[in-house]
Amino acid sequence: MTGSGTAQGDSGAARLRAWATRLGAFGLLYWVLDKHGGGALIRSLADQVGWRWSLLLVPWAAGIAVGLWAYVTCLPRRGKDMPLSVVARVHLAGGALNELLPLGKSSSNIMKVGLMRHWYSSEALVAAGIWGSLGSGIGNMAGALGPVLALGLGYGEVWTVAALAAVSVVMGIPAIAALVLIPTGLIERVTRLLTIGDFGWLRRRREKVIAWSARLDVHLAAAVGERSADFRQLVWLRLLYQVFRVFTIWLAIELLAVPGGLMTALLYNAMSRGVTQILRFVPARLGVMELGASAMFIGLGLDGEAGVALALLLRVANVASLVTAFSALSTIHDLPERFPPRTAEERALADSP
């Protein structure tokens, strides 16, 4: 009873934190909008852009396609054992959890493990998720090129631009460090340390957990081993995704007639990547993205209200992503019944490079 009561208490506390985070995000968004004119700003934005907001959907769609290509590249044998239509639905559905839930990336990966177990083992799918995070981390370092270029050209306030460059570089360091440590069997070593003491169910299943960790290490080590070509392709695809992202931002800047053009777009991309990674626990980065845009624009010597307007306009792509994600989410409920788990031998064959 004590264990059950503790679990229920932890679950209740987690739900309370989640709701507090959501309410805080909406409250921050309301405060930022109210500070910059609120409804008047939104009406002005609608009048200025009109139907041209739909132009943002072109680079957005290209980015969605590149993101799917990148995820397929992370899977064993580049996803050849799984129907593309199914992997696309599962991957897009994961976007709904990623955007709306605090720490939604973890929830998205858990969902993918549950839905794709017919084709791949859990360790192969977890490794694919880690591959994606590593590729994004390295891509984040490339985001520093914009601020570095701005520093060289003397664009914007030095400390603001330098901070954006520093954040972009720092966000990429964990990915580089992980790539160096991957071949050493890091996950298994950490697991052995964590299971030394008496931790109830974990202690009783210690050998199974360690064996699973060792298999996960094998899939991760493939990034710098037999699947290094796949990992390099992943990194290039993540960079290409950022190109489409910058193009989307630049197009929104042109629609709003914001000064700076491409240079402002490069800096905004660096800022948005930093906010997304650091404040991932905030659903859809509500409020914090608008606040970050306002602060960045003021730091560049531009109008903070223009930054908020840019952040709001770019949410057109966020809404399109959510519509797509929830449409995909509504079609995957029967996958576990249609595709029950394969045998261990079949999964091992699918997991092979």
C-alpha cells in the first residue's frame, strides 16, 4: 500500500507540475502580448501579411520531409524493413507529444518504441532517438555561424550576438562528447554503477537491464563504426533542415518588412534553437519564444514589438505542424494489433546494419 500510495503521490505531483508549466507558459505569453499592444499587434500583423502567410508553408513542408528523411536514416538499415507510410505516421505523431507535453521528446520516443516494436527492438529504437539528438546537437553548433558572421560584420550589439554564438557552441558540446564516449560502452558502465545497490525491481532484473544496455551501446557505437556513413548523412540532413528553417524565418522577415534580412534570420534561428533546447520543458515554447524574440530584437537595436510579431507569424508553421501531427496521431491507434511484435530472431535481423 505504501508503494502504491507513493507512486500515486509522485504521479499527482508530476501532473501538478505539468499543469503549472502550461499555465505559466500561457501567462507569460499573455504578459508579452499585453506589453506590446496585445490585440492591436495581432490585428496589425494580420492586416500587413494577409493571405501571404501561406507562403511559409512551402519551406515548412520541405523541412518536414527532410526531418522524416533524417529519422529514417537513424533506423537500422535506413528503415528498409518498415513501410515508409507507417514510419511517417509514427514520426509525425511524435511531434504532437514533442510540442505539447513538458519534456515531450521523451514521451515521443516512448511512443515510438511501443508502436514500432514489430519491426525493431526497443534498444534499436532508443538508439535511433539518441542518434537524432546527437545529429541535432551537432547541427546546433552550425547555428553559431550566423552570430559569428554578424560579429565579423559588426551587425547588432556585440554582447547580444556573442551570447547567441556561445549558446550555439555550448549546445553542441554534449553531442561531440557523447560521440567520443560512445565506443567505450558508456551506457553499460553507467547501468552497472546504478544497479550496484538494492533498488528493488531493478536489482532483481539487473542482468537483463545490463544486457539491454550493452545492446544499446552496440547500436550507438555504430554511429562511429559500420554505420558512420549513415550518421554523416544524418548530420547533413539536420543541417539541411536548418537551411529550410532559416529560409522560413527570412521569408517571414520579408513579409513583415523587418530590417536586417538574412542576417536577422540567422540570428533568430540561433536564438530559437537555444530557447527550444534549454526550455524544452515549456509546451510549444509558449511565451518564452516571444519573450526571447523581443529581447533579441532590442539587443540588435531593433523594435522589440517587431520581434514579437515575427515570433507570432512563425507560429503559423507551428500550427501546421500540430495539425499534421494530430492527424497522424489519429491513424496509429491500431498499429499494435495490426503488427504484433516479431520474434527475437526476426527483430535481430531487422536491427542489423
